[in-house]
Amino acid sequence: MARGMAENTLPRQGSMFLFMDRPAPRHARPSGALTRLLAVAICCAAMLCAFQLYGRVYHRFDVRLPVRAVLQNPGLPNGCEATSLAALLRYKGVAANKLDLAYAYIPREDFRETAGGRTGPDPERAYAGDPSTGLGFYCFAAPLAQGANRYLQQQGSSFYAVDVTGVTAEGLKQYLCAGDPVVVWVTLDLSAPRTGSFTWVLADTGETYTPYANLHCVVLTGWGRGVCEIMDPLQGRRTVDQQAFIDSFEQMGSRALVIH
């Protein structure tokens, strides 16, 4: 009897009370087409955000020149000038090897021990020491231009290197806008120049020369809003703070070289 009463209380199929097995109304869940439309909209919104973000990063630069990285190591642990020159020549379409430039074209003089002490060249005239060893220092724009032009002449190229030392920051940007990367002298970390205890006597004047301990030569390849891009022979292409770069460049004498 109890069982019969329980059976009689169950709703029959088709009864108005049998609502648990019925599908939800159409407005309660999206259709397949609506789901696909929402997915497409979300995807498009994500792509738009990505393009906007990329655009903000890309447009930080007013000009960027595709100078390929050339690294001084191995081979020239103290040869950033020859390496930067090799990168610049290659950008101009002239095949160049950093070792050939360092030893066969850029003026270079080894140190000599004399009765008057250690003697060496003026970096304004020649590279001081051996760039493949720890006893290698640097040279400035004039001898680098001399070596570049000797090499370009031998290659039968119409290009020529120019020492543009004294150029302003705005001038650097104008060279880039004209399609000319610039070899520049800065410091390794763009901090203030410093010297060490190593010195030598200039062979032609007899004066004692104290070299920079953190000098570095790089290729300026890009200019933008608050940033510069350089081809660093130690690290490859990288972005640096523009004001720090300008300060270091000017503290090192605004030394620069271009190839036309």
C-alpha cells in the first residue's frame, strides 16, 4: 500500500510537473554560433592589444639600421675598434675580417721597454699594444679611418672613411637618418671615464700617457625616444639609455667615424 501510494505520487511523462529533464530555454545558454562569435571577438581583441604593444616598442625608434653583430671574442679580447670597423664595412657590403683589419691595416705599435721606461704610441696615431692579448689598449678615430681607407682602396671600393670627431648628438642622429651607422667611442658601462695605474711614454713626444681603463668602441645603429641602439662588439645589438650614451660619448671626446 505504501508502495502504491509512492508510485501514484510520481509525475507521469508529459506532465506539467516533469521539468527537470527538459532542455534549458534558449536564452539561458548561448548557441554554438554565438559561442564561436565570442571566441573570434576575444581573439581579435588579443591580437589588437599585441599589435599595439609591438607598435609602441617598435616606434620607440625614429631610425634603426640593420647592422649585423660582429663579436670581438674570440680572437680580439681588446680589439673593439677593428671589430666595430668590420661590422660597419659589412653593412656597406664590403667583406671584412676583424683580424685582418687589426693586424694588416689599422696602424699598430707594440710596447717597448727602454732605458727611459715603457714606450708606446699615441692612440691618436696608432693602436697601442696587441689586441689579441691582455697588453692591448686602443686607438682613436684618425688611425681607424686610415686603416679603413687603406683596406677600402685595396678592395677597389668607392667608399671612404671619415673621422668626424667633434660631431654633436644631433649630428649622430642625422648620420643615422641618412643611412650611415657611426663608429663611436664610449665607456664599457656608459659610466664616467676612469684610468688605471698602467702608463707608457709616448715615443714621439716623451710625455707620459695614462690610458683609459674602461674605454669601448661600438657602432651606433639606432636613435629613438630616450633610447639608442648600438652594436656592441662584446654583447651584440642592444638598447641603451640615450642620455647616458650621449654623456659617455661626449666625455670620451665626441670621437666618431663614418663610411660614405
